[in-house]
Amino acid sequence: MAETKNGTRILWGAGSSRTMRANWMLQELELPYEHRPIRSRTGETLTPTESAAVRASVGAGIIWNSPFGPLRFDYAFPLLKQSYDRVQQFRFGGGTKF
């Protein structure tokens, strides 16, 4: 929850149970507030490090059906990246899908 310069609170969210509780609390306490939905990938929700820059990578992965369950090994190499991107060349995972 944020607050504007005039003291009005801004309740961000799309009506989940968490925002409904905050909405109820603000109404009960008779505090001024605005409800603003969060839309995907708008200027309101982008962080400074996010951008529309193109990224590309190449790689390969192996999934092994082991006695302990499926295990996954992935290796990738970035071709196009930004200076602030975190590179993860190797990834290991395990478990089943839902």
C-alpha cells in the first residue's frame, strides 16, 4: 500500500482475498483510499531494471527418469543480454509435474 501526497492511501491489487481484507480495514477505519488494479507489464509495474530489450540464448537439456523421480539438467549460453542480467548457465531440477 502506498500513500499519495495528500494522505490518500493507494491500494494496489486485483481483488484477491488479501486486498479485500485491506479494503475492509480501510473502510472500517474510515481512512481515505483509492483502489487501483495492477495491469500486466505497464509502466506502473515495471521495475527500473526491466526493459523491452531482446535477449537470446542457446542450450540443451536432458531429462532422466531416475529411480528417485525425474531429474533435469539444463545448460544454456546467452547470445544477447543486458549488463544487469543475471546469467544462469547451468540448472538442475527434480520432481514431478502437476
